[in-house]
Amino acid sequence: PAVITTDIPSKEKKSFMAPPAIPRPIFTGKDRTEPLNGELHSFSVFTFDQEALYIKISSIKKGFQKAMVKTMNAALKIPHFGYCDEVDLMELVQLRLELKGLAESRGIKAQLHAFLHKGAGSHFIIQNMYTKLMASHNIGLAMDTPQGLLVPNVKSVQSLSVFDVAVELNRLQALGSAGQLGAADLTGGTFTLSNIGSIGGTYAKAVILPPEVAIGALGKIQVLPRFTSRDDVEKAYIMNVSWSADHRVIDGATMCRFSNLWRSYLENPAAMVLDLK
Ligand code: CAO
């Protein structure tokens, strides 16, 4: 390579080697346009897995994406109120470890979600957009499936045991991975939890699925130091929760009270065993 010399007169005239020329990569990727809800949309997406993205885009033709477009357009009309808190899952993580073997001996994986769902499905006064009180607490779980985002729900969580919820979640997850979730499981949800933290991230701004009026996004569980009531520092398993609520029907204080109650069950799982049906 050529030696380049600067023109600036100086006692120590500087010289440096020009970097070797690097051949420019030839990019052969092509933009693709796919029909979405009858319209044409261009996708510009960063992904590490083009094949998975292609399967998801293909599902547009199967209607799941069309349904999401419709739901999200309806969600845009909702005045979203956001509220965040942190939950210490130290005791719950330990309890789950203790119950894991027992559940496995019955052929079931005791997911953390079984507890999160049970805590959410027991006391929340759930309303839909027409402020109809829903007797049955059908708690949805956002699932990242090969067909895209799907939200099946566990029906009547208020009358199920934590184990029953786990059985249902196992069933829904198996169907979701196999691309076999049907209308019965995907409709009738009254409230949703979205565990984006299972992939990563601490906070998320979740979008309500109308006609539901609230949704919770769960962050990644992190091991962090926290002060106890005795001023000692202890290891804590912190999970952030970000609630979104429809402010036309749920005000901040109501959301906060619900969140406090849900958190109290998760932080003291013994209370869950004592109180919840
Ligand atoms: N933080 C840290 N670890 C977590 C976690 C979290 N928030 N959630 C689950 N885990 C851990 C579990 O403890 C479990 O650990 P072990 O294997 O040691 O027991 C492991 O991850 C597997 O958990 P799991 O069996 O409960 O299920 P999963 O992680 O596969 O999560 C589901 C299930 C459906 C939540 C997930 O597959 C998924 O789809 N997440 C994405 C949801 C999403 O896309 N939300 C955004 C919607 S808006 O576009």
C-alpha cells in the first residue's frame, strides 16, 4: 500500500500507512412485498432467522396476521394507561423448584406461569369495553409460535388449582408449537399476560387486546440485591411487570391495587395456597 504524507509542515512530519483495500461485500438480498389484510405492505425486518420470519409471513395468508392487524387497529383507539412495578419471586422460584419433581412425576411441567396466571385470575374484576363484568377469568398467554404471535387462554382460572393451570398451559404450549391452536383456545380471553422476559428485556409497553381492558408484560427475572425490612442486603429474584389498562374503565388506583394484590400472592406463595381455589 502507498505511504501517505501529510502536507502540514511540522518538525515531526507524520506519515502513516493507508489501510489495505477491503473488497466490498455484494448484497444479493431482495425486498419482498406481501399482502396483509388485503393491502400490500413492505417488510423491512432485522432477523437472525430468515426461515422463521418466512414461516411467520406465510401465516399472513392463513389469517392469523390479518386478525392481529384488525385487533391492533382496534387497540389504537384505546387510551392506554401504563403502570410498572417489581416483584421479588425469591420464594416462588424456590417453591417451584420443590414442586417441579412432583409435577414431572405426573407428566406435567410446572411452569412459573401457572402461578402467575393463578395469581391474576383470582381477584381481578375483569370488565370488557362495555363494562360487562366477566364471571369467568380466562387468562391469556402471549405465545411466540412458528405461526406468529398467538394468545390462547386458560379458561376459568378462578376455579382451577395451580396444577390444573399448569396442565392447561402444557396443553396450549404443545398445540402452539405444533401450529394446532384452534378457535376455542384462541377466543374468549378476558385478561392477558405476556412473558416477553422469557426472551429478554426488563420492561415492555404491552398493547391491550380488545375487548379486554388490561394486559401485563413480564420482564426477565434478574438476580439482584435488595434490602430486607431488617436493613440487610439479600439476593432477590426481581421480575418487572408493566401493566397497560384502558383508562376509560380502569383508573390508576384500581390498577395499582390489583397489581399489589397479584404481587403479594407471588411474593408470598404460601398465601396463594391458603386463599386461592
Ligand atoms: N425470566 C427469566 N426466566 C424465565 C422467564 C422470565 N421472565 N420466563 C420463563 N423463564 C424460564 C423458566 O423459569 C424456565 O426455566 P427452567 O427450564 O429452568 O425451568 C424456562 O425459562 C422455560 O420456561 P417455560 O417452560 O415456562 O416456558 P417458556 O420460557 O418457553 O415461555 C412462553 C413460554 C409462551 C411465554 C414463551 O414461549 C413465549 O412465547 N414468550 C414470548 C411472548 C411474547 O412474544 N410476548 C410479546 C407479545 S407482544 O408482541
